[in-house]
Amino acid sequence: MKDTLRHKGKRNRLAETVAEKGITDPKVLDAIRSVPRHLFMDSSFEDHAYQDKAFPIAAGQTISQPFTVAFQTQLLEVSPGDNILEIGTGSGYQTAVLLEMKARVYSIERQLELFKRTSLFLPKLGYRPKKLIFGDGYKGLPEEAPFDGIIVTAGAPEVPRPLLAQLKVGGRLVIPVGGATQTMTMFTRKSAMEFEKKEFGEFRFVPLLEDKN
Ligand code: SAH
């Protein structure tokens, strides 16, 4: 588990790449420069870790493309101390980016293998989420609600109602909605009953799977 100057140099270039693609929030770019993405991937992919690409991780899942992580994080407008819920912990890379932005992070993963692995791994790098949960993100996390922001990192065929219900007034849900490709969608809670919806182009995530039992 080594992080060297060479890796840091590659991260600086990766931050420049995502900036060229339209990411402007300096705190998001700082987080991309800080999180050692190569340590979140299988060592055989290490040479690819700082390309702006998604890669396979365990259990048939992927670590999201850095631009996508930066894009969703920028939409969330995270302030230090914000309560953020992530659905789809996966490798923990997005979790680490949120922690670099000083959020209090809760994250849910439905694959046991990934949940176990990432739960052990993040603290080794000094990343301490408030809670990592093994379970179905469709239901959200009512006991810790309401949240300033909720980020879904898998493609949702439909918007899970409980996630909207668990937003603070002023809070945001950032979620890719669709089938094979998804439209990045942001819901801002305007009042108890009103939500504003904005759409931000097409993305491609692994599917959000609902536990029917
Ligand atoms: N944020 C991750 C992206 C991982 S890919 C990263 O930065 O690496 C999406 C993840 O969502 C997968 O690990 C998948 O197992 C998980 N997932 C899919 N459906 C889910 C659900 N209903 N609840 C929680 N996690 C889910």
C-alpha cells in the first residue's frame, strides 16, 4: 500500500483532466488530487488508476470514472459537516472523496464481499465514515435521516421514494435514472412536499438492484 510522488503527479494530471471536462469546484478538484485511487483497485490495474476511466472491482462491480465521481460530488455542493448518504459503497473511492470534503458520510452496500472488504480498507487509509451499512440502499437510512445530500452511485430504473423522503429541506438527491444508460438527475427539496428536478446528461452505471425480500 504505497503512495508515492509519482502517484501524486499522476493525480494532479487527473485533476487537470476532469477540470478540462468541466469540473470547477476547487474542493472537488482537491479531493481528486488527494485520494490515492490506485489503492482502491486491484494491483494489476494500478497502471490505469489515474486514467479517467471506470474499472472492474470485485463481485462484478466497478469503480466509477473519476469524472463521474467529481461530477456527482460537485452537484451535491458538500459543505463541511454535512450529513451525506451514499448508496453503493463499492470500492469506497467516492466515500473517500466525500470524506476529503469533510462530510459526515453514511454509505450502504448490498454485496457482502465488497461491504466487508471496504469496511476494513478505508480505516487503513485513515478514512472514517460515520457508518458503513450492509443492506439495501433503496430503503435509505431512516434512522439517520434527514440528510443534506444523498448520492446514488448505481443506475436506478426508478427513483426510490424513501430517498426523497429522507432529504432535509434544501437537501439534494443526485441519482442516475434509467436502464442501460441513465440520465444524471438532481432533486432539490424545496419544502415538505415540493421537489425541483434538473437533468444533466447521460451516464452509464452498473444497475441499482432492489432486494425484494
Ligand atoms: N461508489 C462506488 C461505485 C461502485 S458501483 C465506487 O466509488 O467505487 C455501484 C455499487 O452499488 C456496487 O458496489 C453495487 O453492489 C452497489 N449497489 C447496487 N444496488 C444497490 C442497493 N440496492 N443498495 C446498496 N448498494 C447497491
